[in-house]
Amino acid sequence: MAIPYSYLLLFISFLLFPFASPSTIKIPISPAITKHPSSSDPLKLLNQLASISISRAHHLKSAKSDASSSPIKAPLFSRSYGGYSMSLGFGTPSQTVNLIMDTGSSLLWVPCTSRYLCDDCNFPNTDISKIAKFIPNLSSSTRIIGCANKKCGWIFGSTVLSKCPSCSSNPQNCTEACPPYIIEYGLGSTAGRLLSENLNFPNKTIPDFLVGCSLLSTRQPEGIAGFGRSSYSLPGQLGLSKFSYCLVSRNFDDSPVSSDLILEMGPSSSGDTKTAGVSYTPFLRNPGNNGSNPAFQEYYYVMLRKIIVGSKDIKVPYSFLVPSGSDGSGGTIVDSGTTFTFMEGHIFNLLSNEFEKQMANYTKAAEVEKQTGLKPCYDISGEKSDVLVPELIFQFKGGAKLQFALSNYFAFVDKGVICLTIVSDTSGSGGGVRSGPAIILGNFQQQNLYVEYDLENDRFGFKEQSCV
């Protein structure tokens, strides 16, 4: 159960803070230290990941606004509770913390101070006391963000001074600290204060970087690095021209294997040169007017034109494929923070029904469907020949086709049982488009793909690639 906003605000209000050229960055992203008992109870784990993916989708659909010449690289590790993490250094001297890479949000925050609390964070084999925390007292470069600082306005908007009582009457001499922030995610929430701090990469330091110092979280044991489209996200603050990654395969466990997240800073000298072998589709902006959710502007929308199962085009209504100008509903986003791809109920029913038609010769595993929340599932343990599974293709604007590897959309979840790893809450079965994106392309479907966010040229690229 998430901690109520009122409690978070009260807790933070009473906490004292006793602390006063183009380049490319490569950061490894890798599997987690946190371990789930996947070998003993894989069905329970899959049910948890499916539920987390749906909870994450609910959040995204109704979200609240909240220099060398070499690449900067960092390893990405898959987390068994659904995301991919990386390590970054903050402060002087540098302190290393782990953060989940999240393209569906923007603020970068870290577990902060020795008093950091995390409610409902008893994940298997996770010791909260051993989670790396940033200690502002140990850094000589830490500064609290004030109400008059434009970076406070990044988070709280142009009317931020109205939230700072002492600044309303005397804005020119405002010394009050920026108000506490509270951010909700599909899985939990976090709250804290905003700091200005050094962000440290090997051979490069970024001064005056806006970072959230989180003091209290629910179900968020480690920090989050927001890679969304806002000015205060990590790409926004660094002025990235491009970032890319290749996600290692996850087998519902935590291996020490990692892959690289690559950050390219400043204007690209190559202009609009395309990466060899990569298919591109333009990014879209959610066109919603004042009636739509401002948080939708943070998302990476792409124009999905067709979903193909085997040789059959799924007849998805156009209203689901394009975000609406009236309320921002509909459309497809790419989200590294979602595990299994989410589809509105109407689209999911079309997709799953087509798989069932084309795989009617195989035995349904109804009990596994109930236990995992995934469907359709098939018991293929008794099959004496190769199992024929229809291919799955997403076709995007510009002609880019993403043909998924079989392991990216069907997975062995029990002895001899395979399930489709796309989820829905199915409440959209009536056919109407609900608030928020209709399709959320999750990280499970992005495994073993080179994925490129070309911000300078406003396009999304991908190609098949082994990530190990």
C-alpha cells in the first residue's frame, strides 16, 4: 500500500537538511543484485511481472506532471523486478548509486541521506540497509535548489512562487527552498527535496545537475534515472543528441551480464547520418490540448501503422494508433520502465484471438494462464514435432518493420508451457479508447535489439543485435 501524500509531505516538511564541447558517454546497463526465487516459483514471478506491467501502464496512461570526444558508456543490468539499472556517481568526492533507466519519466532521483526509508520494499533477497545512498553531508558540491531557481520551476511550473509563502510577497529576495516533490510510479512512489550537484562520469563532470534527494519511497528501493522528453530529464540536462542501448536477455533471474547504454552529447558532427542497419521511424508529439495530461508530453510516441500475426493484419481501429488532439488518448509509446508490452483491451483481444486461431491445434494451459496472468498459454510438452508459432511484426510510419524474435513475445514459463508475454487489463474490451497511450512497448520486447533515440533528428531506430 502506498504511503499517503499527506504523510509524505509531513515527513519531508520536518526533515532538516544539514548540508549546505560535443562528447559521447558510455554507461553499462546490467542484471540486478536483487534476486527473485524464480527457480522455485516461476509462475508467481511471472504473475508479479505481468501485474507490475499493467500497474505501470495505468500510471503512464494517467500520469501526473511531475566534454571529451569519446562516448560516455555505462553498463545496464536487468533487474528481476522488471527494469534495467545503471550506476552513476554524484558529488565531490563522487558517491556511486544505482538507478533504474526509465524513458517514461523525467526526474533523476537517488536514495538520499542515511535516513532514507522505503516502505513495502521487502523484495526477496533485498536488504534495504545495503542499498547505496547518496549522503549530501559528504559532498562539498551539494546545494539546495531554491524557489527562485528556474530549475524549481521545471518541476513545479511557472506558478512555483505561489507555493513558497515567503516568496509571494518578496520574490526578488526569495531565499526559501523549493517545495518537496512527490512522484508516483506504476509500482510505487517517492518524495524528497531538489538538489544541485555534480554528476560524475569517467573523465567528465557535469556541474549544477538537478537531482532529486529522495527521503521516503514506496516499493522503489533504488533510484530512477528519468530519460523522458522534459528539460530536466537526464538527456535534457546533458543536451544529448542521441542515446542508445541494447538490452541483454532476461531469464527471470539476475546474471552478472551487462550491456552498454551510450550517451552522445552536444550537436552531432555527422548531422542526420543514419546508423548502419538501423530502421527508423519518426517520433511523434502528443498533440493533446489543455484537456490532455501534461505528462504525456514526456513520452516517446511512435506511429505504429500495422500489427501483423503470421500473414494476418490485425484490424486495429485508427483511433487507437494515433494520439487524440482532444485528450491525448491513444497512440504507441516506447518505455524502458515497463516490462511486458501493454495493449488496450480491444487491441489485445484482437491480437490474442488471432494467435488462438492460428495455434488452434495446440492445447491451451488454462491453469497456467490463471496463475501467471498471461494468455494465451499452451502446453507443448507432448508435441512430437516442432511447434509452429506465428511471427509477430510491428510496422511503423516510414516503413520500418520490427519483426520480434520468438523469445521476445512467447516465453517458456513452466515445464513445457509457453505464454504470450504481452499484457492487458482487458477493461477496454468495449472498443472505446481510454485515457493515455493505447500501446506501451516494454523492455521485454526490446531484448537483443539495438535501440536508438535520435533526439537531434527526432526519430526512433532499431535493429536486431545480440546484446551479450
